[in-house]
Amino acid sequence: MPELVGNVLVGQSGGPTAVINASIAGVVAEALNHGCIEEIYGTLNGVLGILQEDFIDLASESQQTIRGLRHTPGAALGTCRYKLKKQADFERVLEVFKAHNIRYFFYAGGNDSQDTADKISKLAAQQGYELRVIGIPKTIDNDLPVTDHCPGYGSVVKFVGTTVRELACDAEAMGQHDLVTILEVMGRNAGWIAAGAAMAKRRDHPHDAPHLIYLPEVAFSTEKFVADVQRVLKREKYCMVVVGEGLVDSDGNYVSAAEATDAFGHAQLGGAGDYLASLVAQHLPNVKARVSKPGHPQRAAAHAGSKTDADEAYMAGQAAVKAAIDGESDVMITLVRGETDHYTCETGLAPLSDIANGVKKLPREWINEDGTSMNHQFVRYVQPLIQGETPVPYENGLPAFAKLDKVRVDKLLPAYEL
Amino acid sequence: MPELVGNVLVGQSGGPTAVINASIAGVVAEALNHGCIEEIYGTLNGVLGILQEDFIDLASESQQTIRGLRHTPGAALGTCRYKLKKQADFERVLEVFKAHNIRYFFYAGGNDSQDTADKISKLAAQQGYELRVIGIPKTIDNDLPVTDHCPGYGSVVKFVGTTVRELACDAEAMGQHDLVTILEVMGRNAGWIAAGAAMAKRRDHPHDAPHLIYLPEVAFSTEKFVADVQRVLKREKYCMVVVGEGLVDSDGNYVSAAEATDAFGHAQLGGAGDYLASLVAQHLPNVKARVSKPGHPQRAAAHAGSKTDADEAYMAGQAAVKAAIDGESDVMITLVRGETDHYTCETGLAPLSDIANGVKKLPREWINEDGTSMNHQFVRYVQPLIQGETPVPYENGLPAFAKLDKVRVDKLLPAYEL
């Protein structure tokens, strides 16, 4: 493979996670090892930054800052949900890449982002512009195909599992067979995160919280829910329910606590958690329901993050650079689990087009027959992903996170109309 | 002081916290040092357990378990909100104490619990039954009078501050001067917890999140809120708002996102956070608002707890036993801050009746004139309380908490009708 001399551009896209910055740290650290890489740029807010030439010089950041990214949540370069649509957008991307001699493009994101990277890669090839494009997996939703799991997932499961354990201590102190504690977690289309709450059960303690998990994969039935809760409350002083925000009824419609509107018709209040609470109020006299909805903090909870997850995200960033140097392009880094009992994880490669158009569903056979608990296959799959604690440094009593200096790269082209 | 030989009873009451169990550990550890203490009992669910003779033998728990209580959230003995009302209830308490030769009663709780302890103490004195009653302060609300601060407060502030920092990383990645992130925290009657979010700002970074804090102490005005948010969004890419659940309007009524009802008239949805989001939707076109409402997990978040807080809770438990041995009674342990610049904390004593009828308000002079930020006096007050990280042990990727064996003490009396 002939050496390709030029500049690196790295970007982030989609929802932030606790570990997407670790992947950027991996890209920067590895890029510094290769003489054929001249500049290391970051694009602000993903493809938006490319269209607008909003680049920063990552090589000028301090080593301390880059190291700090390994435990800093969010997306330090900024992210976007902008989708390149028009042909003109794609042409502009290439024009900007040529102007800045970008020869290596790394994009961390989920399905949509990998689709964007794929299209950019194919257009460059078509125009004969030598460009190596490598995707880096990122999503708390754990729904990318091919890869064994996705950076970001282990950390959100660790936080949710921690929260279930702590909330269980709280509920156990209060309940007298009359308390339902509902935790609504993220996951609009799949139950990967809600299922992960099952990790809170200690080994050989099947009656530990969470007692009931409601997943988008299992059509919701009010009758079954009421019976489930009654059964648990007979046995336990409290019933802990975990529900994914994307819970659907048998017609495939999202359940939601009524069409609540304020005086102005705004604000659609109440999701799956509030809905379940309303069912308790309606069907179970003398039982109290309370709802916690951690929301976005759960995907940013680096202080309770998985070291395994952060390390793998870093490794994926490094692997992306190595693969590009080796001449690979139009592929995404995947995580490949070793086949031995002792967990190991290496990186692999998969065509971007395979990632862009697929979705990995939570296997139905990992859900127990009751529809509200997970079996040992699921536990075996997730267990290694939550191991180790991210070594977040504390300063004055709170976690200290890295902030980029963001030294701007000069713009070389006329402005572009979005 | 003549030696009083007999048994200890310790109980917990009110809402659980991240450190109330540390106080129990302190009581047990200290009680073992004194020969005049024969048995160490715990009452299950506070006064309810007394009325029903539901006692456990704490001395029979393993040392590992008692040590584990120092970082276990919730209330391991169970708690209650039952208020002793009838004279018969109080008579029953004394009858049970006499039957089990309880001579030392330690009660960890907030105002109501200290009031209960006070009444029990006075009745015993009146009846000539020698009993030493010591209250142990406990509340995340930090509203007990006399004591400098309350065990439980430092940990909830540390968790809220951590959450604000992480959520800020997430919001900063997404916002383009068009995103309002609202975090609703606990605190029905006072803004101590919401104010604590101010600790998330780094020193000399006044523009750090949280940008706006809305407190129950400052009457809410929609016009000012809209103007506040607009001002922040001009300067910052996102606006982070922290609001206490007890926000009130100028008439003193709780604000709430409309009278949302489901088809059955149940479920009063939406609190202060949802209300602020509805105002954004209504008054600020093209600005998106999102709400996180961590709920009860915030008061149980031992994994992000303050070591200072947990250590002081333990110390308060020890001090309660020492004071009782010294002949004190009808008092609560207080935390007394040293007067030097270097933070120190000792315990003191205050009459239970002073605690039961007072409330410590967040000083108005610690809130800046803008009504939405805290001044340096507040920061200086809270800073020491969040220092150090509770050393929670991890097992298989998640925090491992202590569970009591709960060996029951034989009942000696006929059952009591509640």
C-alpha cells in the first residue's frame, strides 16, 4: 500500500455518550504515531462543521486535555443530527476536503452517521479523490449490526444498574407491600438499555430488583402488568419496574400517559413511566406508584462509567487510524468478542454499507418466557461490558472534565449556504 | 453520672438518604465499646416497629455488614411516616421499652422524627422510667435548625453537581443557541438542593452551567424566566436550568405543568420542570426544551456520595451513644463547624424541642440579586460538605451494598392494634 500523505479530519455525530470522546482521544493519540499524517483536525458539529469549514486544530490541544477526553462525557467536538441531503452538500464536502487536503476521515456515530460516511467515501472514489473513510461505532442504543456491541452501551448499563440497586435500597425502606417504583430509561426502538437493568440482580438472587422489566420487544398488556405487579407485591415489600421509553401496545403504538396538554396545547407530558403509574393508580387501590426518569444524564454519566467501555472506545479510535494507514476505507471498526470463556475484545472491520442499513435487535430468545426478565445468555453477554470503573479525576469534590481549547483552522473557501 | 445498664434501640424515620445507614453503623460500633449496654436492637420501620415489637438484633450482624452500612443508601432498618397520635400509642411505646429494658433510644430523622423522640423522652421522665433519648440528624433537605448542616445534604449536592457537569457536556455538544436543558431536583419547601447545583461551576467560571437556578425562595415570574433564558442563549450554545420541585408563583402556589389528567382523571403529571419546558415551547419559538427529573435516585446515590457526609453521619451516630452514656437525654446531635478557614466539624447537642419546631431556611442574602445564582458565601458554606468520594466497593461491575440478616428479637407482649 503506497503511503498516503495528508491531513486527518475527525468528527462526532448523533447523541452524545459517556465514551465517544475516548474514541477521539484514540484517534489523536494514534495519528501522532504516523509521519504521513500532517495535521489532525476536528470538525465542529459533524458534517455541519464540514459544510461550514468549522475545523479546529486537535494537535495543538495539550496532552492533558486529550488524556482527559478519555473520561469526559458528551461530544467535545459537538455533534449534529443534520443529514446531508442535496447533491450539492456532498459536492461541498469534497470541495472542503480537497481545500484542506483531508485524506483521512474518521466519523464516530450510529447508523445515520455511518450512512453519511459511506456516501462521502463513495463520492470521493467516484471523483478519483484519494480519501480513506473509517467509521467508529458509537451508540448507547447498542443497535449497530455486525459489531458485537457498541461503545457507549456498557457505561449506560452500568449507570442504570447502579441506579436500580440504589433505588431498591430506598424503596425497600419505604414499602409495605404497597409501593411500586418505576424507572423509565432511554431506548426508543429497542430494549437493550432496559434489559441491561437486569444486571442489578445479584447472582443467584432472582428476586432482587428489578422485579419487572417492560421492553419494546414485548407488546404491552395492561391486564398482565396489573397481575405482574400484584404477584410481586405479594412477595416483596416493594415492586421495582424498569421500562424502556419506547414501550408499545399490541398495535405497535407507543403507550403514553394520556394526551396531556397545557392551556396552550403544548407539552406532551408523560411517557411510558407515567403511563404505568397511572395504571397502578387506576387498578390497584392503596398502592402508591412513583416514577423516576433520569433522562439525558444517563447517557452522560461518566462518573459511573464502565472502564471496559471507555477503553474499548479508545481502542476503536486507535484502530480506525491504523486501518486507514493500512489502506482500508469505507469500513467501520467493529468490536469482536473472543470465543473463550475469559472475555477478550479485538477490533474488526465491516463495510459501512452493511452498518448503515442494518439494526441489531435484542434477541427474543434472551428474554424469559414471562416477558419481564432476562435469561443467563443476556447476562453473559452484558456482564463483561460493565466491568471496571472509569478513573474520573475529582477536583474540589466534583468530577473534572476536559475542555478543548478549540484553536480554529483558517477557512479557505467562500461561505456555503445550508 | 451513675451507670445506666440496659439495652439500646436504634431506629430510622422519614425519607431515606445516602448516609443514614452510616449513622446506624456509628451507633452500633460505639455501643459495643460500653459494658453498660447489653443488647443492641434495631426497630424495623421506626415507631411502627416499636408499636409492633418488630425488633432485630444488630449485635448479631457480621462486622462486614455493619461496615458495609457506611456506604449503603436507603434505610436498612426501614423507615416510616407514621406519626404517633393517640396517647395510647405513646403508652405502648413505653410499655414495649420496659418489656425489653430499652434504656437508650437513638432516632435518626428530620423534624417530625425529633418531635416524636422528644415526646417519648418527656413521657418516660413523667413516668419515672429512666430512658436516655438522643436524636440523630438526617435529611437531604438540610432544613433542621441549630445544626450547621444535616447528614445527607452533602451527598445529594455532590450527586446533583456531578449530574449538572455531565449534562452540561451533553447539552453543549447539541446546542446551537437553541437548547434549554432543565434539571428538576428535590426540595419541596426549600431550595437548599437546587442551590447546591451552583457547586458545578468551576472557580472563576461564572458562565459555567448551571446558568439559571430557580428556587422556592424567589417568587417565580414567567416574564423574567423568558428574559433570563433569552439572555443566556444569546451568550451560550445551551441554557442549563436547575429548578427545585417546590417552585412557587407570587401567590405562593406551586407551579405545575397544567392540570394534566388521563382518561380516568388520575395522575397529576408534570412538576416544575415540565412547567418551565412548557413556557419555553410557548414563548420561545425555535428553542427546544428537555427535562430530566432524577427523582428518588438522587437521595440514594451513594456511588456518587460525599465521603465527608458519610463520615459525619457515622460520627453523629457515635456521638449519640457517647452523649447518652454521659447522661445526656432529650437532645439531638448537631454538627458544629469550626471557626477557622480550614474546615473542621465537631458534634454538639441541642434540645429536641428546639429542633422539632424549627426550620432552617436558605438565607436570602446567599442568593444573588438576580435571584438565579448563589454567591460566594453559599459556596463557602457548601464546598467542604461535598469533599471526598465515598469508597463504595464494586463487585462484578456494580456497587455492592450491605443487607442486614435481620435476626428477630422475640416478642414479649400481646399484639397492639394500630
